[in-house]
Amino acid sequence: MILLDTHAFIWLVSSPDKLSKKARSVIKKNSSPLHISIVSAWEISLLFRKNRLCLPLSPEQFVEEAVEHLHLIEIPLSRKTVQHSVKLLPIHNDPFDRVLIAECQLNNLSLISADKRIREYPDVDVIW
């Protein structure tokens, strides 16, 4: 099972060529649905509000239409995940990425991400 990092989700929807060849191949060959974390929707909305992300639609519409079009499974944010994210080694300080790492660890998910710091966690399978 595969989880998309926020940037990987945005690139898959708007600029698939930004994804690595390996990531595109895994997405194309994957027989099970891709997953997106609820925190990615939160992060996209914050980036849009801070004018750090330009979207053709409102963040709500962008995420909703992409989730439907790509048949993504949304992972809700749980207390267990949040508490686990706080216990992670202090390699990565971004709270959104720490939640994604925790979700991968707790749900046996591989993560499509270009973020090199996430690869420093020995028990997270990062695809890039």
C-alpha cells in the first residue's frame, strides 16, 4: 500500500513529470489504491492561504476533485498517529511530514516522497 507525500500528490495531479520515473512506474503498476493523508489536505490549504502554492481551484475543490478522479483512499488523523509522530527521532521537524512518517509506520505503508530527510528513518520505505 502506498501513501503520497503532499508534494507528490500535488505533482501527480498537476505536473506528473516532476515525479521520479520510479514513482511514476510504481503508481502506474500499483494494483491497490493510493492513499492520501488528511494532513495533506490541511497542508495544501495552509500553503495556499500563505500564497506559497498556486492552484487552479480552491484548495477544497482541488483536493476533492483529485481524490475522486484518482480514487484515493483518505487516511483520517488519529490520536494514535499524532502521539506516535511525537515519539519519532528528531530527524524531521515538519509536523506534517512527521505525521506521514507515523502513518507509514503504523499502517505498513510505503511513502512516495522526494524528501531526503524522511529516508533517514530506517523503518520507512520511501519510493523515489
